[in-house]
Amino acid sequence: MSDSTGNSQIFRKIVRGRAADRILDELRDKILRGELPHGARFPADRDLAEQYGVSTATVREAVRALDAMGLVSVRHGSGSFVTVRTETLIAVSMASAIQLEGSPATDVMDILGILNSHAAGLAVGNATDEEIATLREAAESLATIDSLDQAMENLRRFLRQLSAISHNPLLAALCSFLGDIQVELAIELSERQLLPLRQVAGDLYGDRIAVVEALEARNREQAVRVVRAYHEHALQRITSSPRAQEIRGSDPGYAALISSLMSTKLASLPR
């Protein structure tokens, strides 16, 4: 059969095993190999059912699973479309693993610290002077915070730029997701109040500038070291608020909070 893009697709009949699972595996592989590219209209249920020799109910079960994975977006009334995005795939996979293990906030943020340290090390050799200048602008923008929205935007901007200038797209995607979770954690543990968040941002201002200066000096060892120090200081400040102490009484590792924040983040990802 041919899809709406004109590409010929071959779907083999399923004769053994649990049909929906086997169809799911094959369709997922086609999407990840690019045979069904992002934005393409996904084959209709009845067409897939005919090609695979199964019922439409079986096909729908497989498509629902693809939708849950973030690989397909089912739009009632207009059909389904392939929505394979690197950021979404990474986010779903990481969130699933973290939620399944009940990982504490310290473990999750430690991973971010390690990844961002590596990103900084790469940025020493890969980033342009203009990109490092943009990172400095992002760091300096956190000297003055007038609203929660501004705080969230500027914090995300700094963390995303730090990983982006590594010029490693996969690493940047990993850091982007975990960085957004750290920002959400900081906002939540500040009880969404501007004053405590401003205090935390102020305490960490020197750490961010130290990161920028290490990159400007093109000093890899120093860049790796100061990024790790920044993350350790950030986690310490974020988890020292009165709200954090209160939550820790019933959820020592903030695992439930992290899981909730990840669920919210996944729901907001582009599909």
C-alpha cells in the first residue's frame, strides 16, 4: 500500500503470537527507521487491519499503545499522524524508568549534574564565542526576577543553552528534559512564591557566572568542576526550603513529587 506521502509501505500479515503486540513492534520499528516520518498521516485502521489480516479492534489496540509512547497522535475526526520527536521519546523513556524505580530527587538531579558537566566539557571546544555570550546573557538575566513566569523562563533558558552549546543533540535533549524538571521542582518547593525563588536564584548567581567564565576561558577541567558545584549547590538550596522540609517528612526522596512533575511535563510535550 502507499501512504499519503507516496511512499510504498509493506505490512506483513500477522499469523502467530499476540497480534496487537506484534503489530505494535513492527509499526514502532517503521516509525523509528523513518519509513513513517514525523508529520506523515498514519495509515487508517481499516487499511492496516486488511494488510495484517486482523480485526480493526486489534489494530486500534496497537495504535493506542503508539499514541501512549508519543509516536502517533490520534486526532478524532481527522485521523492519526506520526509524531516522532527526539525530545518526546527521551522524555517518555526517562520518565517511565524514573517513575518505575521511584527514584529520589537527589538521584535525578545528580544525573542532570553529570550530563551538564559533560556538556560543558564539550562546549569548551565546540561552542562559538557568540553562543557563550548568549549563555552569559541568560545567566545575567537571573540577577533580576520580577515574576514566577520570568523566573521559569530564564532558568530554563540558561540550562537549555548550557547543554545546547555542547553541539551534541542527544545530550542536549536529555539535559533539556531533566533541566525542566529541576526548574519545576524549584518552583514547587518554593510554594510558587517569588521571594524564596528570588533568594535561591540570587544565591546561585555566582555559580552561573563561574560556569560562563570557565567556558570563556576555554578551560575544560574548570568548566566540568564548576558545573558540578553549581548543581550540588542548586540541589542544596532547592531542598532547604520550609516546604521541602515538610514534604520530606512523608516523602524523604521527593519521589512522589518528582513522578507528579514528570507526568505534568509529559502531558505538555509537543505531539
